[in-house]
Amino acid sequence: LLERLPATLLLMGTSQLFLFFSSVFIALSLSRNYGNFWDKFIIALSPTSAVPPWFYGIFLILIFAAAFKILPFGGMVDSPPPLNTFDYAVSVLKHLILPALALVLSSFFISVYNYRTFFLIYSSEDYVEMAKAKGLPARDIERTYILRPTLPNIITNFSLLIITLWTGALFTETIFLWPGLGRTLFQAIGLYDIPIIVGSTIIYAYL
């Protein structure tokens, strides 16, 4: 498990942290412009998050690896691995793009929609209207009266995100041949490798 942990942390950390911060930033922007084209666009596309990331992964492989041939089909690094550190890092980054993109795409719209809804709920409170009536700057109102009440929800989601980094993405890592915890667990289930299955589950439960 420890051998496979760095690969999972790289994939899940990159995708989930990008997803979290971009969702909060975009949701805040949408809540300022409630009802405009982009707000309706996000709402319309939020049901696409019902599709699992591995499904997006298959289409991304077909488009960017099979059709355009600009990104690799899978794995974590070229074979044989580059000896130069810089070339090795570039190779890992190139292999990281598709699985990370699949994970982000599968949750992006619903994540933005959820945060946008929270921001809108608090922006319609009476104390926000009172602050506007007093003539306080919009940025101060947003920071003090809208962002602060939503912090418990944001911090809770971020904490759960950090915990889920441990589990990896079972099927997404498998279809991209990413050597992380998700693929390890998938292989362990097929081989009835009880120590791996129980160990991974118990560690996640304790976290």
C-alpha cells in the first residue's frame, strides 16, 4: 500500500485540489451574476456529473490517444523511463493529464452547482440586505457575510477530500493502468488478497 500511495496522491491530489479550488472560485463568481448565461449553463450541465469518471476516461482515451495520438493511452511514465529528471517529470505529467481530466470532468459541474447554491442561500439573508443598505463595499459583504457562514461546509468538504485521496480511483486507475492504490485494490479484489482489501478499508475508515 505504501509503495502505491505516492502515485495515487499525485493523481488524486492534482485532480481533487484543482477541482475544489476552481469550483469555489467559479461558484463565487456565478453567485455574483445569478441568472446569467454561465449560471444557466452550469445548472444545465450539472446532471452530467452522474456519469462516473472511468466513462469519461474511455472517451478521452479514444479522442486524445487513439484518434489524435497526442497523449499516451495509460501508465504513469514512458517505457523505458527517461533517465533525465526533467524528461521523467514531463513524461509523468503527460501521462497524468487524461486520468486527472476524467476525474475533474465527472464532478466539476455538480461541485460548482453545490457551492453556488450555498453562496446564494447566504447572499439572500436579511443581514446581507442590511449590509447593502448601509452602503458597505460588495467585496466586504461577500467576505464577511457570505463566505464566513459557508466556511463550515467548505472546510468539511475539503477535509473529506483529503481523506478520499487515500482510496484512489478504482476503475479510473485501472483503465489508465495508473499504478496507484485504486488499481491495487481492484487487482486485490480479483485475487482475493484479503490483507490488501482489509488494510485499505480499515485505514480509510480510521481516517
